[in-house]
Amino acid sequence: MPGPAPVMIIHGTSDQSISFNGVVFRSNGEARQVSLSVPETVAYFARRNGCGEGARRTDFAQSAPETQVIRFESNGCANGDDV
């Protein structure tokens, strides 16, 4: 498996193909997680990159009702590979 690397994730909350909240597939009453939510994905890469506990979250002012920017930032990662 490759080592730590800087990561930048850009994702829209209205994405119709991959939900911001992750994708869960249900079949025969059983749920199976297909993809992580954006916060879970950020946490995964932060752990993988040896970052300190907890990501800092910044919610920016909305420029329109359908637009919102949220920044999750993990610092202090191994080798400076921030997420």
C-alpha cells in the first residue's frame, strides 16, 4: 500500500451519483455500505496520514440557498501530508 500523501477532497452535496452522506445499498433487508460519507472519508485519510485527532470544520457563509461550502482540515500529519 502506498504511503501517506496530501489529500484534497471536493464534493457537492447535491451530487446524484455519490451522496455526500455516503451510499448504502439495501438488499433483502440487509444494508451494505458502499461508500463512506465525506466526513468519514476525511477521517479515513487523516488516520492514514498520521494526523492528530479531530479535523477542524469551517462552515462558510452561503452565497445562495443551494450553495454551501464546508472545509474539514486535519493538520499535524506525518511528513506534512495534510488532509
